[in-house]
Amino acid sequence: MTYPRELKEYPQLQEKTYPFRLFFNKTLDTKVNQNILFLHWHEHFEIIVMEQGSAVFHIDSQPYEARQGDLLLVPSGGLHVGYSLQEGDVRYVSIVIHSSLFNDWVHDPQHEKYVAPYLDNRFQFPVKPNEQSSENPVYYSILSGIIAEYRSKGPAYQLVIKNQLHLLFTLLSRTFLPHQHECKPKERLSVNRERFKPLLEHLEVHFAEKISIEQAAKSVNLNPYHFCKTFKKLTGRTFVDYINVYRMDEAERLLLETPLSITEIAGMAGCDNPNYFTKLYKQYKGLTPSQARK
């Protein structure tokens, strides 16, 4: 499983006319609390459909548990990350959609009333709809149809999926729009999400460099105590744990894909002490670097 090296993703969608894509994510033999989706954000809507296993996804600082049959709605621009909640295989489908998919509906008054407010970020759907509505089986039936269409890729499947997605958005709006009120985008969007994005993007690229909690806290204008508390809430991990995950994943990649020595890999992963590196690697991967290479 590979991960982007930049925090902001630019998903490669199907084509300009139909800007959506389905990603079939599978992680085998996961351990409890293993990362199955690295922290990132993009200017697209994302629908996560759990097909096997269970996981917790932190979306804009809030944790949401998802089990087989659950769906999560990630808003445009939302930071999200995922961790397994059990041992075994985890499978989920990510449906990534750009709002321009529905540009040809802009002159339809019903679309403007019910769907457009969600596309232009005046409103947001609940991240986990089935916690607030009993309609989840209806939504899941539509999503199952979308997944089946994408797998089979029959004639005009793009058009079928587009219409099914619009139906999904319309039914979600029918359920939740009456209970929502107009609000300013700046009030709705997470302040911490926007504040932390530059730091998180920097850590994605420069995870091997030394950075103290004090330095990181200063970069987002928080004192160390509030920084640590906010960082854990946002990512689901402590600051040190978050960096170590990236370091050990990079170390794993280098061990499996390059002939570099373990000492060299330790240095490239930000660990000057090879013995400490071995201890850390075993803590996160369950075996030593030498065992992993074998």
C-alpha cells in the first residue's frame, strides 16, 4: 500500500466530463490501530463505504467508527485519516467526486434548492448519516449500485453513476436540509483544520528532519500543551507517534525496495541511533528490520 508524499491530494479522476473515481482500498492482516488511510485532504467530496472489517476515521478532528455496511461522508476540504479497529483484513471503497460533475444542473430550480447548497459548501451533510437517520439502507443500496456499475463498466456507466450520485445527494438533502440553517463558510469550516494544514504538509515531506513539539507548536501559534491536545484530536495520534508512523513506513519501503544497509535506512528515516531504530521499528511493525528484510 503506497501513500502520497504530500498532504494535499490531487485525485486522478476518470475524465473531465465525468470527474469522479472509485478507489478500492484493501489492507490485509491489519493490526489494531494500524494506519489504513494516511492523513490528507482534497477539494473533492469523498464517500467511504466499509465492505469488510472495522476502522475509525478521524474527519476534521472528530472520530467516526465504521463497520461493514456503514458509510461516511467526507466534506470537500476535510482532513481525514483512518486506523483499523481489529485484526484481519480491512476493505473499503472511496468514491471521490468533484462538484463540477453536476455543472449541467445549475439551471434546474430543484437542484439549486436541494443539492447546490452542499456543492458550494453552504451546508454539509452529517459525516455519518445513519447516526441521525434510519435511511442508511436506502443510501447503501444506491452506493452498492454505483460500485457494481463501476466494476462492470457497461455502456454509458459514467452516466448511470452520475445520475445515481445525484439521486444520493438529493435524498440526503431531503432528509437533512430541513434541519440545517445558513451559516458563513468561515464559521462552518474547522479553524484548526486550516491552521494545521501547512504544518502537516511540511511533516509529510520532511518527516526525517528533527522538529520539537515547541517548534511545531510555535508554527501554529499555540502553546505546547494546547498544541498536543489539538494535534491528537485532529489526527488521532500524538505528535511524536504521528511522525514515527511516517518514519517507520518509509523505513519499511526502503528495507523492501532498496539494498541500503539498516544503518543507512535508520539515518534516512530520521533515527541517528541504529539500536533505537531497531527498537522503534519492532514497536510499530511487529518485527525487527532484519526480520522484515528476510
